[in-house]
Amino acid sequence: MNKSIQSDVLVIGGGLAGIVTAIECLRAGKSVTLVDRDTPERLGGLALWAFGGMALVDTPVQRRMKLKDSPEIALRDWLRFGELGEDDVLPRQWASYYVEHCREQVYDWLTGAGLSFMPAVNWVERGMQGNGNTLPRYHVIWGTSQGLTRRMIELMHQANTGNRLTVLHQHEVLSLGSTHGAVSGAHAIHHANGQRVDFAADVVVLAMGGINGSLEETRANWIKSRPMPATMLNGAHPYANGKLHHLVAGLGGQITHAGEMWNYAAGVPHPKPHFDGHGLSIIPMKSALWLDHTGRRIGPEPLVVGFDTHTLCQRVAEQEKPYVWHLLNWRIAIKELALSGAEHNQRIRDHQMLMFVKETLMGNHRLVKQMVSQSRHFLVDDTLAGLAAKMNALAGTNDVRADVLQQTADAFDANFVLGDKVVNDEQIRRIEHARHWGPDKMRTCKPAPLQMPGAGPFMAVQTQLITRKSLGGLKTDLQSRVLDANGQPMPGLYCVGEAAGFGGGGASGKRSLEGTFLPGCILTARAAARSITQQKI
């Protein structure tokens, strides 16, 4: 016999967007059922493991650093960098809504909930020609996204006065129910015991994440004009597989911009994988040289992180082999190596400020040693010839010749033979530009020869493209209502967070200013809750 549960609001998906929707609806007096596909300890979805960077506009942190930001500047950056066209009506509306409201609805709301941000703003996605973020606006939440997510879970339970909240884990929604043409519930199965559950609700909120947790779905939606590597790692949530997107499309909803994705260019297999194919995203080191499978520097324009992730991914995807090499030395690694997510940023995650400052200033030997010991994709050797042999052993080829790797290093080091005044290398120019901003200078080495005495041993890291976030999704209006083919709201159905392309089915366009995802989850969720409960902004 099927189990039946009734509530005012049914939220499908226990990630950040779903949890925030539940918080706001509970605070407004609604009863809420939250259905999640994963196990209880993984409530929070991908946000539980994310780093916690947020693109925010005109905040107190920016003002303290004498940065004069505004919604007008941010929107200009957003539309230009994302290449949003005039026909992207709803995405442009959501982009405008984001930059105008992220300060009070995200920054102020989170700090009011007892969370805080680190005292420095980082400058990411500057654009290859300065067409990205024209000033720093990447804020890092103290405690990482893990602390944020756990605080949101606390707030959800605190808002549960009168036992109006039901949270179910390990339930997969198989179909949606309807009454008189309006979505009025769902049908699910419990994966642990096979029990069927029928949900009835006045409204249903979809918060199931994107599609990039399925490599099959990722490949099916890949834009044909863009290079696609033969293999990819999975850096998304495995249950964000697009099934509910297609289910809603079958009912008349619209999936838009499904081929737009925010993937990353430097992934390695996770040393302690949570699921098959799980990848770990490296924040590439600015001073490392990116090499092709033969050990030659990729060019003519070198690859440098921090300017245009979208282009960086395409440059990696177009290589002959589905991987690239990063050539560096120990000096660079301890200064610049960073990994995405809460798992490998324990100083920020666990509020260890003194240790964070110490490792920033003295070098993060701990993290480098950890990755060298745990990942076979981090190679170390005292000589370039020895490193070449290890690169070939890992790849199972003889593609990297020791003399070619030596020539690659020598050609780069030749920039420094006559001193700093005559350096003529685009990567060095970009590094020097990045070092003009204080927070970047602390994490970026002063350019120097790879073979500089005392800088060794040499290192090589083999990386490949890793999936992360969907930029497209179900088309929604500014109330997060799902729209049909005629642009009309589907009665009773809302969509929030990544499932909605962070608003409108693709608010970011082709590129994100980076850090727009967690705030996008919060903004779309709060918009849905206001519409459901008829609150004013």
C-alpha cells in the first residue's frame, strides 16, 4: 500500500535552493515536505561540498577595500561576458534582478543569520581582454559552503514550529501529479525499502539541480560547434541527471540553454571518490606551464587561470589527447596549489584563521604533500628527465621525450636571462597583472625560472576536463514559476537554483562571472517562496 503525505508545499531536492525555499515557506506559516534523493548525511547536495565563493555587488567588504562597485557596473560586466543576446529576455531579467538584489537578499540575509565572509575580495574571471569582472567581487564565506549549508539546515529546523516540516531521504521522484490542470503533488519511491509514496501539495517546487551529474546527459547536450574531449570527470552531483527536467518538458515545460555549462579545465580523479567517476577540481596554478600530451607548451596564447574559464575549457577540450600536463616546481606548488570545495580547504572550513594566514605566507606544504601522497596524477622528480619518464608511465605512452620537456622549460626560462625589463611572455604579463591585486599577490609567485636553484623538485600534474554546473535549465519567470511553451506559468509548479539555470533557464548565458551559483540558488528560492506565500519583496 502506498504511503500518502500532504502539505502546503512540496520541495523536490535537498540542495541549497530547496532548503532555502523550505526555510522561507516555513517562516510564512506553510507546511513543507522536502524530498531528497540522497542519504541524510548528504542533505545539502553539492553545496555541502562546495568552496563557498559568491559574486556579490557593493558590499561592506568591497567598500573596506575601496572598491566602488554598483549594480550598473556588475550588469554591464555580466551581459558582456555571458554574451546574453536581446532574445534572452528572462535570463537578462534574472541577471538584472541578481545584481540589484544580491546585496540585501544574499549578503545581508546571510550575515543576519550569523554567517560571515572573509575580509578580502578575490578577482576572478577578468576576461581575456578585460571583458569579465572589471573589479573584484568574489566573496568567500567563512566556513566554506559547508558551513553555509549546515547553517541553512539549522534554520530550516528552527522554522519548523508546530511540526510543519517533513524531510524524507533516499526518495526518488518518478512522476508529478496533477488536479484540474495544475501540478498538485508527486509520486516517489524509497530506494532503501522500495515503498511507494504519494505526495499531495498546493504547489511543487523543483530543486533537483542540473544535468551535469550525468556524463551521458552532458554529452547529449554538448554544443556541436565546441570541442568535446573523449573522457571527462564528474564534478557534479550524481543525482543531478536531468530526469526531472525531461519529465517536466513532457508536461509542457521548456528546457533552455541546456548546452551551456560551467565546467572546469583541470580535474583529477578524486583520491577518495564518493561515486564512480568522481573528479576533484584543481584551481590551476597561474605560474604552471600548460603542456600538451607531448610535453610542449600549449599556445600560441598560453593558458592561464583566472581570466576566462569558458575559453580555458575549450582550449583543453580541443587537445589531441583528453588530458594536459601542468609543469611547475615545489616553490610554485606550495604558494599556488588550491583545490575547489570544502573538503580540501580545512583552514577556511574549520575557521582556523591563524593557520590559514601561516600557510598563505609560508607555503601550504601540507596540501602539496597530501596530494602527492594520495593522487598518482601528481608527479615529483628532481630532474626533468626523471619527470618525463614518470609522465609516460602514468599516461601509458612514450609521448613525452625528455629532450622536448627540457626544451620547453629552457624556452620559458630564457625570458629571465636578461632580467625583468625585457620579458616578453604573455603568461608572465598576466601573472604580473594578477599580482597588482593584493589578495592575488599573496597566492601567486613572483615570476622566476622554472629551473631556478632551490625551487625544486619539479612537478607535473595530469588533468582533464571536469563537469560542474549547468547554466541552462527549466525556463522560469521572476517569481520562479515554470513557464510553458506559450510563456505562461504552469499552475502549481516552481523551479529554483541550478534546475532553473539559476533563473530564467540560463541567467549566466555562456559564461559566469564566477560565484553566481550559490547566490543564484538563494535568490531564486526566496523569489519562489515570496510568490507562494504572497509576500512582498
